[in-house]
Amino acid sequence: MGLETASLVPLIYRLEQQNLIRRQTLAADKRQKLLITTAEGKALYRQVKNEADTLRNELLSYVSEPDLDTAWRVLDTLLQAAEAKQR
């Protein structure tokens, strides 16, 4: 999966405006920027991850282990097929 510059730049700008990341110019190449997560960005990440983990665990509690194993095998097969198609 590729990322288009046209869609990535506005996203980076919004994250920067919300003080979730900051850009740092690299000394070796002034054209390159390093994206650094701010304290606010790290805090938001932890909050979202905790909520997502809780929701995932709750939803998966309704699915049996054999069914989860089957689902993982199917998803892995689909991923391998998609990766092979990109080559």
C-alpha cells in the first residue's frame, strides 16, 4: 500500500496544527523532515489504543478460539495474495 504525497501532506499539517506532531529538519538534508510525536500526541495515542484494545477484547470475547484461528488463517491468506499481486 502506497501513500500519496497529496493525501499525506494535509494530514501531517492537521496533526501539526493540533500539536500532536512536530517537524524537524534534518541537518544532513534540509529537504527532509523528521516527524516527531509531541507529549500531547503520545498521550492521545495511549488513550485511543487503550479504548481500541478494550473494544477489541470485548468484541472478540464473543468468538470462539477455533473461529478466531480460522479467521486469522483466512486473513493471512488474503494478505499473502494481496502482497503477491503488488509484485
